[in-house]
Amino acid sequence: MIGQNEGQNNSRIKHTEPLHNQTENNRIINGDLKNNKADNTQFEIDKAKFGEFISTQRKKMGYTQKDLADRLFLSDKAISKWERGLSLPDISLLIPLAGILNVTVTELLEAKTADRLPDMDAGHVEDLLKKTLAYSAPSPAEKKKKKITLQVIFGLCMTAVIVELKIFFQLGYSVNDLLNNNLLTMMLLGSMFAAYAFLGAKDRLPAYYDENEINFYSDGIFRMNCAGVSFNNSNWPYILLSMRIWSVIQTAVLPACYLYISRAYPNLWHNIGFFLQLTLLLGGLFAPIYILGKKFG
């Protein structure tokens, strides 16, 4: 009996030790992940410090914000945003920016002149490389989260389109009725635009958009020309956001407005329906692109 009990106790020990070790390992791993996440923040660029450094070096060189902007083919508003710590220049501009300010890229990233930089040992070089990588791109987790969010919003828009069409047909509307009111055409146009804006559009423009004043955008079959607006990575996020908002209104909000107004005030829709659709198509899409492109360009 004693031998049997000892065998049972040993069996328990053999089973409990791995569980204890697994718990301990999980604790260590989770702790390491948290530490890594916290450590990664030290490699982020301090926008305020970076902007102050640019401002100081620009003034040393005797340049105004407009002078610096002209040399980088940007607007002085973009320079102002950098110096106020509201944004950072695109990574493709670091080398030309450093050259214009007569500093090295290392000094630019560290926001310190050479006389204030520590000796470049292996550890400092490693930190600088990590800072550059952190500057250049969002983490894979952030990219995945954003991609899923955009897919969900697009899915909700398409669900709204299907539901609204079903309601129209249940109320006795025919395809010809929707075509005659331009509603079906607007919904299809908005759906195609939404597919591109949420699923196909790139979050960043190629570097040559920042290096030149380009007033047209081309991506595959998608073309857009906006005279007077130069597309670049400073204004593109805002322009893309406005395009996404417009596509949601076009696909989900406009049909609901049409359904309500046409049934509650049929004469009113008959008089203003076409102008409302035209205003939404032209003013709702191109006006925000022009305004945001000018403001943040």
C-alpha cells in the first residue's frame, strides 16, 4: 500500500510540475511582451522635439517656412505643422530635408546636432535603426486592425444597400422607377467607389508625390484630377477619409433620404431631387477634396 501511495504521489507530482512550469512560463512571456511593448515607445520620434529642431536649424540657415517648403516642393503649412509637432515629414523627405538644413539624417532623427550626440557605439546604432523602422511604418498589428475595420465598414455599407433595395421592391418600386430617379445609378456608383476607397486605396502615396507638385491621382483603373490641389502624403489621409465618408453617404444615406422625402413630400423630391443628387455627387465629393487638399497640403 505504501508503494502504491508513493506511486500515486509521484504521479501527481509529475502532472502538477508541468502545469506549474507552464503557468510560470506564461507569466514570464506575458511580462516580456508587456516590457517589449513599453520599450518600443522609446523608439518613437518625439514630434515636439523634432519640430523644434527643424525650426532652430531652419532659422540658422536663414530660411523662412516658405523657403524651406519651396525647396521640398511642399506648402509652408506642412512645414508649420512639423515645427508645431502636429505631424512628421514622410520618410522619403528625410535625406533632402537633412541636406537643406545642413545636418545629417542621424542628427535629424535624434533632433540633436553632432556636438550633442553620444558616441555611436553598437547599442546606439541599434536604437537608431529601430527608431528609423518605427518612424517609417505602422506595426503589423495596427495594419491588420485598420484593414479589418475598413472591411467591416464596407460590409455594413453593402448590407445597407441590399436592405434598402429590398425595401424599395417591397413598397412597389421597380428597377425602372429607381433608374428614372437616378437612384440606382447613384447607389451603384457609390458602391464601386466604396469598394475602392475601403478595400483598394493605398494609405500612402508613392514618394514622387511628395517630391513634385502633382494634381492628379492614378491607381490602376482609378483616376482623379483636381486642378489647384497637389496630392501628397500630408493631405492624402484627409482626402481618403473624405472619399470614404462620401461613399458611405452615397450608398447608405442617400437612398434612405430619397425614400423618406419621396413618400412624405413627393412634390418636393420632384422639384429638388435631381439637384440634390448632383450637389452630393459634385459638391459632396470634389469640394472636400479641394478644401482638405489645400488646407493640409
